[in-house]
Amino acid sequence: MMITLNGEPREVAENTTVAGLLAELGLESRPVAVEVNLQLAPRGVHAEQRLREGDRLEVVTLVGGG
């Protein structure tokens, strides 16, 4: 199924969860903020929140530097 991730179309498997997508992206152990359809998705629901066709996600990671 197709979703939009950070403004780009992306195909994911049916029944993919937010946590599954983060694992697919290699971000499962990093601090991230996830928004699904303009709603913040708290870390505590990532494992249960299933993505649906057409969902729009924004995933933001923290980047250090100086």
C-alpha cells in the first residue's frame, strides 16, 4: 500500500505499524518524533498503530552537531 513519508511516496506492506516502519528505516532505537495525518503518535502506541493506505507521516530525528 502507498503512504507518504516526509513528503515522498513510499510503498509499505499491509498491516505495517509505525514501529515496523521505523525498524524498516533503521530508526527503531533512535529518538524520533512521528506524526501521522497531522497527529502526534506517542512512542507508546507505535507498536499498535497500523498504517493505512494514503496515510501521511512525518518522521523527525534529532541530529547533533556544532
